Amino acid sequence: MPTSFFTANGKFHRGNLHTHSTQSDGVLTAQEVCRRYQDEGYDFIALTDHFVGLFDYPITDTTGYCNGKFTTIPAAELHTGVMENGNLWHLLAIGLPFDFTPPNAPHFKPVEGAESAADIAQRAREAGAFVAIAHPHWSGMTEADARTITAAHAVETYNYGCIVDNDRGEGFITLEHLLNGGRRLNLIAADDAHFNTPDHFGGWVMVKASQNTPEALLEALKAGEFYSSTGPEIKDIRITSDGVEVDCSSAVTIVVQGKGTSMATLHGRSMTTGKLSLSRLANSPWLRITVIDRAGKRAWSNPIWIGDPGEFPPEWGVNN
Ligand SMILES: [Zn+2]
Ligand SMILES: [Zn+2]
């Protein structure tokens, strides 16, 4: 088990993994979307236009807008299969080949007999993509729905566009149900920007990679070498003999969450490092960390897997 996280070589790159352009229902061209993200200080984006027949199944080519400081990962938001509530699935596939075979998804309504969401997620993963379950709350996704997507790498636990436009932007409960069922998934914050409302620059990932290239970013995403944020930075997380230490940008609260009601909380002023006991998390196989700043903005670590309940390292002194 690692005792320190973010140990990979390289630096953190700020990216948005969920965006739309005029290639589907966004209002800005792909070029202008890329310009705005770069000028807002992002290092990369994935343009995830809706992969439906209505828009001619776009995997928008943004390679012309990459330069020495900004890059893009070919991607799409996939739609096929039906959820328990009768709605069409939305899945993010980051790092799709341009020749990825479309499903039978002519528009935003499920088609009987079409490929299932679980199958297209698997196919996207096998084609090299990082796959995320999009906006579970807004979709009205059940836990059983979410469980079917066994190929997912992550759950989109914060969708800023949904926060802004329907106040149903969070997916932490979906993620935690899956974690508690033993699924090792990560989490992403993203914008889902269409630029028709103030739906942009609100949630992102910070990916630690040796180079700002699509290949290096994708590899780091799949390896979980990233955290998500709406503002604060997480600089390091260390597991020590008596708890967890977090280095971050100035924070007022640091929380460790685990299975069920297990938790640890540290409140303070302008904290740039915090140490929390894990004594109340002894029976959780996973931990995750939230950093909250004075403005209420948050950063979220990916879940850290410890092992089976009661199998914390003996030096933690919490196995009882
Ligand atoms: Zn969507
Ligand atoms: Zn979307």
C-alpha cells in the first residue's frame, strides 16, 4: 500500500473532461471552446459532443487547436440503452479512436434492441477510452443502473452544468454505493459546458502527468493519478502511523469519508496541512478526502483502497 499519493513524475495539469460544441448542442465552435479554456488557464480539455445520429455521431477533431501549452483528448458523450426510469444513458468516453463504431442512437430517445450502455462502455474501454458514468443525479440513475456499467473507470460526482441549470449535479452517493459494493472506481468533477448558460469553468480535474500530451494524460487518468476540484488544491496525501496527512491550498475544513457513517473532520483557519486520525474509519475498506476552502469551494481525492474491513496496516493501531 502506498504511504504517499501523487508520487508519479510530472506536474498537475488542469483539465475539463465534459464539454460540448456546435458539433452537437453547444453554442460555440470547437475552436472557440478550446480558446476559452486555454485562456482561462486550463492545460487540456476533452470535447465530448453527443455521439448520436442527429449530429452525425461526432468525435470532434480538435487536434488543430493543440499547441505547446494546451492539448485535447478525442472524446464523446455516448448514448445508447435505457435506464430503469426509461431515459437514455449518458456516458463519457475520453480517448476514443476517431473510427469508433456508433451504436444505433439516432436521437436522444432509447431505441429498442440497441446496444446496451454496459456493452458500449466495455467497447469504449477496450478501444482505449477512460469511461465515466455521467451526471447520475440529473439522469435519475438508480444504484442498480449504475452497477451495470462494469467497465467504468469513474463516476462524474460533480457536474457543474447540472449544478447551475438544475441543481442536480452531484453523484457522490452513486459512487459510494458502488464503492461499498466493492467496485474500485474513481471520481471526476467536470463542467458539461454548452456555453448557453453560466455552465463553464466550475469543476475540473488535476491530472499528474509527465507530459501534457493526450497519451500521458489518458494513462494518468486510468491510473487514478488525479484529483477533482472546484477551487482548492490537494498537494499531497500521506498515510502515517497515526492517521492521514493532507497538504493543500488554504482550507477551513478537511474531511475523510469512509464506508457508512465513518468519517474524520478537521476544522481550522487557513490550513495548508492537516492531520486526521483514522480511528473512526477502522471498518472501511476505502477512504476519500474532501478539502473545503473559506469560500465553500471543494477539492476531492479519489477513493483510497485500504483492503478488506479490519485490515488496516497494524501501525495505524485502528484494527479493533
Ligand atoms: Zn449528458
Ligand atoms: Zn454533456
